[in-house]
Amino acid sequence: MGTCAFFGHSEYIYSGNEKKIENAILELIESGVCCFYSGYRGNFDTLCCEIVKKLKAEFPQIRLTMALSYHPNEEFWLPPCFDDSVYLLERNVPPQYAIVETNKLLVKKADVILSGVVFPFGGAYNAVTYAKKHGKDVREIAIEDQEDEKDMSKT
């Protein structure tokens, strides 16, 4: 049973890349990955979660787990795309470091990292760099910027 964690930018618009991301997730499922982890913190995570939810109809064995960076309180609700959630932090960390530390623990827990990182900065970039440094199988999706395609069409 393989595991995968998603890392991508929270504010980047991934429209036009949905099929490429879906194909990458399908390839992972077909290679034995059945547990996916997401922090559900932005556009890439949300898109990946929607794709996994859709693929569950065809692959009912796959699971989607929300990785929590903060200990859940009584107001916490699990988004309907998830099967369950997990809080990975085993020690107290200042709130400003909770996401960074959770990302490191996700990297350690996952067999494969699916990366939608486009820019060489930010938390997702740091997590993917950490994964590479620790010898993880990082699958980078070649994200196409829709703005570049629009600009090229004018020439």
C-alpha cells in the first residue's frame, strides 16, 4: 500500500492543467498508491482532492486523508472529500511553524510526493526541496501557465 502527499502553491491558478494532474494521480493509483494526503491549504491541494474524490468511483480502494497542522478543536469539520484526518505533530511547536513541521512529517510519511510547484519559493517549494534532499520519489508535474499561452497567441 503506497502513500502520496500533494504539494503545490496555494494561490497559483492551475486551470488548464487538470487532465495532466489527473493522469499523474491515475499513474500513481495504477502503481499501487492508495492513500493520499493533503493539507487542503490552497488551489493545488483542492484540485488534487477533487480529482481523487472523482476517481474513487472507479477505484474505491483509494483513501484521502487531511493532514492537520493544528490540533482540531470542537469547531473543526472534515471537508466531504476526505475519508479521515490525521494530526502528525508529536510535539508542541509555535503556531507559525506548524505548517512547516507538518510538511516535513508528511514528506517522511509519504512514499511519493506529487508536486505542482511552479515557483522557487514558498512552503510547497521548501517541502519538495526537503523531499528531494531526503531521497523521496518526487513526481513533478510540468505545469503550463495559461498567461504564457495567451501572450504567445498575440505574436
